[in-house]
Amino acid sequence: MAAQVHEFTMEMTCEGCSGAASRVLGKLGDKVSDVNIDLATKKISLKSAMSAEELTEVLKKTGKEVTHISSKSV
């Protein structure tokens, strides 16, 4: 599968929440790139060849509510 840009919303209320998302995504190593976590809008965007479902499950490891918004080819 080719890399796609994925967008998610995640219930984030503080820097700790966004840090948790950063840590779980960081564990994926080179499977993700161009990670952008915006605490103000509660959105996460990233580039990955992983499926939206796989990435959603990874983000759910933070214990926060996560919703996949979109995926588009790059």
C-alpha cells in the first residue's frame, strides 16, 4: 500500500494528551512520518502506508477517544 496522509481527531485537553499521542506514534518508527499534532483543534495528521484502522488502534492506546477523519493519497 502506498503512503497516504491520514487525519484524525483525538480528545486532547493538555500537553500530556498530545505527548501521549506523540509517544505511541513514535514507537512506529519509520512506519509514520510528517506527524502534526494540533492540540488547539484536537487534530492529528500524519503520513503512513499503514491502514486507517491500524493507526486508529495505535492512537487508542493513549486511552483517548479517536476518530478517523480522512485519508488521501500523496
